[in-house]
Amino acid sequence: MLVSQILKTKAPGVYTIAPDKTVAEAAVLLSERRIGALIVSTDGKKALGILSERDIVRELGRNGPESLTRRVDEMMTAKLVTCTSGDKNTDVMSRMTEGRFRHMPVIEQGQIVAMVTLGDVVKARLQELSAEKAALEGMIMGH
């Protein structure tokens, strides 16, 4: 299954945050939207980085509550691992697993299109396996 097929099942749009916002503001947005990561962008089109709830918790553990006053661009991951809508879900899943992260921006022609999560790609893979199982059972049963 391609990322483009996964995106058809997701609500359109992606949540971004400006790099000069505070980590506390990012935490509020993550909580309000019930999401795990924000793409850092000045214009909502070009991704500068990503900030996840894990990044925030890790920094809070190291430096305490004053971490929340820092700017998003000081804590974000600037070296983005991205995918395109033409990538296979299994490739995306492998890259997420190897990199130990759960959110991947989908970029087309240099612009943010969406965000896929590890949950999205696992769900897609389970659907593929279920369809394959049904097809094999159908062949065995002679249907």
C-alpha cells in the first residue's frame, strides 16, 4: 500500500507551529489536538523540523520545567526524515522503526502535504495482511 492510500483515510491537513513559539505553546497545541508531533514551519508549507511529545518529555527530564520556556526551534529535530505519497507503507514503517520515531512528514515538491504515524502504517499493513489472508483462504476453499 502506498502512503497516498493511507492519506485517503486520514483527515486532511497537518498541524504546524512557528519556530519562535515556546515549547509550552507547542505542548498546549499537542494536548488540544490530541496529536504526538508538530511540524515546525514559518509558512505552513516548508518544514524546518519536527517537535514531538517525546522531545518535550526528554528535555523536561533533563532540564526541568524551565524547558517549557525555550523556543521550539531550540528543541526541534532539524534533520527531518520524510516520505512522499508514492512511498510504500512497508518502507516507511521500516524507516520509522529503524530511526525509533513515530511521526513522518509527507513532503511533495518541497511542501508539507501531511503527516503519517507509525500507527497509520501499521494499520495499513494489517489491512493488507488481512486481505492477503482472505484471498489465500478463498483459493484454498476453491472460491
